[in-house]
Amino acid sequence: MNICPKCGLPIETCICKELAKTKEKIRIEVVKRRFGKEVTLISGIESDLKNITKKLKEELACGGTVKNNIIELQGEHARKTREKLIEMGFSEENIE
């Protein structure tokens, strides 16, 4: 049986990821890029960026990427992104 080095619980019952989600301060902003294109930027997420980006892209039906630990989604998706992050288990109070 493998033991998590952070919390000391077995890997199957490890709560480290859930605890990390409640402590992260997430900032969502929409910026205009070249040619008037809007991009939604999500910063402050530390864990599992690629999977979170993949889920958001599927749910919001848009393109996107991760650059410098910031998730970039094509288009203006601030409200929907907030809702999806809350569904994924992030704390509503920590999302700006």
C-alpha cells in the first residue's frame, strides 16, 4: 500500500488535492487581444492545470492553452468558467 507523503493517508483516500483546491486564490479576467479577439485568463490554479484546461475547453466548446501557469480560453467565458470551477470543487469565495 502506498502512503501519501503530504497527508500520510493511503493514496486511495488522499485528500491533498481537495485541500489544495480550497486554498487556491483564482482570478478570472477577460482581455482583448489583437484584432478585437477576447481571451479569458484564469490564474492562481496550481494543481492539475492540463486536466482542468481540457475539461473547461470541452464544457465551454472553445479552444485554449496553458502558458506560464495561466489558462487561456478563446472567447469571453468569465461567468461560465466561474460556474464550472465551482462544479469542479474550487471554493466560490476564492474565485475573483
